[in-house]
Amino acid sequence: MKATVGDRLHVHSKHVDEIDRYAEIVEVRGQEGDPPYLVRYSDGHESLVFPGGDCEIEPPRPRSAE
């Protein structure tokens, strides 16, 4: 998994009644785009993430689409 600052981390829900989560990658701490990633969720919470199989890296969305 490779990412750059500004990409989005898409965390797929594990249960039917949960929504997917998205976070902006604000720092890449691994070499050459590798994890871990410092991410910021829409509520302002920041977390260091080592993404698993339930995650995808997506390009940033244009501001007008949000």
C-alpha cells in the first residue's frame, strides 16, 4: 500500500449497520509511501494508522464534491 499526503484513507465497515470511514492522510511516516500514516478524520481526530485489508487509499476528492 502506497500513499502520499492529501490522499484519503477509506476504511470499509466490518458490520452491516456501520458506515465506512474516511480520513485525510496528513503525514506518511514510512519510506516511499509505505505505512504508517498519520490521518485526520472529519471530526478533527488524528490517529497513526497501519492500514489493514479493510482499507483502500484513494486520491483526494475535489473540494466541490464534498
